[in-house]
Amino acid sequence: MHAQLALLGGEPIRRKAYPVHATTGEEEKRAVLAVLERAILSEFEGTNNQYFLGGEQVKALEEEWAEKFGVRYAVSFNSATSALFAAVGACEVGPGDEVLITPFTMSATATAILAFNGIPVFSDVELDHYNLDPALLEEKITARTRAIFVTHIFGHPAAMGPIMELAKKHGLRVIEDAAQSPGALYRGKLSGTIGDIGVYSLNCNKVIQCGEGGIAVTDNDDLAQRLRLIRNHGEAVIAAGMPVRSLVNIIGGNYRMTEIEAAIAREQLRKLDDLTHKRLELVSFLSEKLQGIRGVELPGVRDDSTHVYYRYALKIDREVIPIRVPLLVKALNAEGLDFYVSYMKPLYLQPLYQQQTGYGDKGCPFSCPFYRGKVNYERGICPRAEDLENMVISTEIVRPPQTFADMEEIARGLLKVLAAQDDLQKYATAEGT
């Protein structure tokens, strides 16, 4: 006799909310107070002088980040979204250009392409790690392809080796969205440092954070300069005499990080390794508890990579566990456990792409006269990504300040729900779901 599910009136596994993912402490408080006492909250100026690159906290953060990640340049932004936009612009994507991208990613990755009148071309993912499948990319390349946009989803690196080989073969730029994977390794190199530009997030929900913020890294002199120009009203700076190789996409904005955010981010950077280690301890404990559950596939890790588990994703074998994933998640949520359905629908199924409406009411950039192709956003173009919505559940609760006891609850809750599949099937029938 199994326990009655909370969804059906039974006692939940957990009654209290999970504590806030608080990574800040006294160090960050002191850093912020020091900035406030100095009374200079930003030192950026949009002109060709010593303050074009920001104040002391911003410059120190960029130097420390570059050293930590083993790159020549780190450029800070007020968000990772801004950094993604700047990365696409720096790579000179423009009207008529196509950029290969995964459909299994956050919306800003693709809208960064649209912002420069480029066309996102979606390519399917691997079912083991949910990243771009390199074997499927080459068939998507045309004479219009400018770049490949890679996302290291959930904290596991994409297969960068064959992706970089393909990019070199066709003369393409590679941008890495490493928002979810700071500290993850691919063949000994940190995610975000392998392509032409890598972008990290310092959003409040990420591995380390400063509220809102982003960092772009590169080893390329020209790309670093272009990132800085797009960040800080580039057109005005060039007018003031700053040299630049090309004016393409140098219409800039205010994407600048404040001194307070930078001060917090510096302290957070020092905590990255410790926070990652604590995540891995929790994941190891949870995976041991879930090992061997029939029909549940634990997160896979390639032999050449490390995983930092921004999200802990479980793949459900529908032949073994026929419960629809949304109902499974609903039952877990009723037990007090924070689980989510997959990640999101493939981006191309969103109305923006289905209706091909970007700017104004003329269909730009899809109908741009400089675009000579015809992009396909029909259902079925990336069948694996579409299947993931019915296969994958995930949780973010594998992070401090959660404990081994919290992981124990997750395991007990999942086992409880799976033991009551017949009850869930009856519930679904009664509810018409």
C-alpha cells in the first residue's frame, strides 16, 4: 500500500518553502558600503577619455574575471542579455545573415540575433545532454551563415571540439552562451573560453550573481574593442576620435555595469569554486538516492566534460512511466518539491517566429530585402527538442543553502509519486487531462 499523494488529499513530503538561494554575505555588504562611502556609483563616460572603460570596481572585476577564466579580455555588462546582444553585434552579424542556434535555450539568445536583423536558424539537440548536436549542423550551413550560437544548457558543455572544427572549415564565428555553466570544463578548457566570444550571467538566479549583470570574454583584440564600443555609445566615442577597424554595428547603448554591481560580482567570483563544489556534493548525494529507478534517466556527463548542474534534469522513459510529464510535475509540486516541465518549448514555436514578425508590421527582419533565403520554423524541424517537453523534468534545488536532507526529500517525493502511477492515471482520466 503506497502513501496517498498530496495531489489527491494526502500529506505532502514538504510543507515549508525552500530558502532563498542566498550567495551573498558580509563580504558583499562591506564591498557595497565601500562604494557608497566613495560616493561614485558609476564612472563610465560615453566619450574618448579614461572613463570610457568604467570605474575602479568595473576594471578590477574585468581583470579578475579574465585571470580566473584564463582569457585576455573580460568585458562587463548590466545583464547577460546585453552581453549577448553585444556579442552578436561584435561578430558583425547583419541584415541577411543567418546564425545557427539551438531551439532549447532562453529567448534572449535568439532575439540577440534578431536585434541586428539576422535570422536565427534552429538546429536540433542531443538527447543525452540537450545541447546542439554537431552532426546536424553542417546541413544547415548556407552562403548566408555568419556564426554559430552555442548554449551550454543546464551547466553541461556542448561538444565544442567538432563545433569549432566546423566553424573553422566554413569561416564562421562561434559565440558561447555560458550563462548556466561558469566553471564547467570541456577537454580541460572552461566553457565560454573556447569560441570567439563567451557570455556569462550574473543574474540573481545564476551560480554566482550581483542581482543583474553579465560578462563577455574573448582573446581577440578587435572583438574586445567592439564589445566595449557597443556597451557604451560607440558611435559617440568614435566621433570623439577613438580608432576602430569597422563601423559595422557600432551603434551603441548604455549596457554598462555599475560600481555597486561590480563590487558584489568581485566577491561572488571568489566564491565560485566553493559554490560549485557544494552543488556537486548535493548532486552526488541525490544521484545516489535516485540511482536505479526504472524509467528515470539521471543527468549524463560526457567523459571529456564536467557538469556544474545549474539545473538537475531527469529524463522520463514514457514507455516505462506513461504519466504525462506535466501531470508528473504537478504531483511533485503538490508534494512541496520544486520541479519544472522540461525547460521551455522550442523557441521557433513561439508566436514571434511562427508569425515572423519582428520590427514594425512589415515582417522584418524575415522579409528584409537583404535576406535571400527562406527560413523554416514549422513544427517538426527539430523533433528531439520538441520531444523534450514530454520527456524531461528538472529542478534548481541542487544548490546552497539546501542540504542533504533536502535531497533526501526529493528522492522520497519522486519515489512516492512514481509508486502511485495508477492513482495518477485515474486522476488524469477524471480531470480529462
